[in-house]
Amino acid sequence: MMTTTPPRSFTILVACGTAIATSTHVALKIKELLGERGLDVQTVQCRVQDLPGMALNADLIVATAQVPFDVNIPVVDGIPFLTGIGTKEVVDQIEQILRQSPQTP
């Protein structure tokens, strides 16, 4: 019997200043828009200052504030999710990064 590998789940850190309202809105939009593209995405909301320790367990960061740290994963600007301007382009960018991830089946 042939088994199929389940789709990979990706973890995206959604960072803002306080990890409350802004990151909640952005996280919901990310899950919705990437889900429509067939990507299984888990979002974790956090404050920008929490990123250095959390980035080790994530695939990507979407931030609505400046990230003043060197991290080992891509960082994407999350402001378009708030303004509605350029959202498709940012989702395209996130999708491309995730689909090119070496762990993708």
C-alpha cells in the first residue's frame, strides 16, 4: 500500500510591538490567505524583542515593526496586511519562501 506524505506545516512568527491587536489581525490574514493557496500554516504571535529566541523554531517572520536583530530565517514586512496595499505581493513572497524551503516535500 502506498502512503502519501502529509503536507508540511509551516510556522510563521507574527511580530509587533506588544503581540496583541496588530499581530492578531496579521496572523488571521496570513492563515486565511495562505490556506487559500493550499499551505498549512501555524502562526505564533510575539513581540519583536522575543524574536531571537523564538526564530529557532520557525520558518519565517512577518513583522509590523523594525526587526533590529540578526535572525536565521527570512523576515517579511507585515505592514501591507494592515494597510491593504500590497497584500497580494507580500503573500506571493511568503508563499515563494515557504515553497522553496528545503524541508518542503
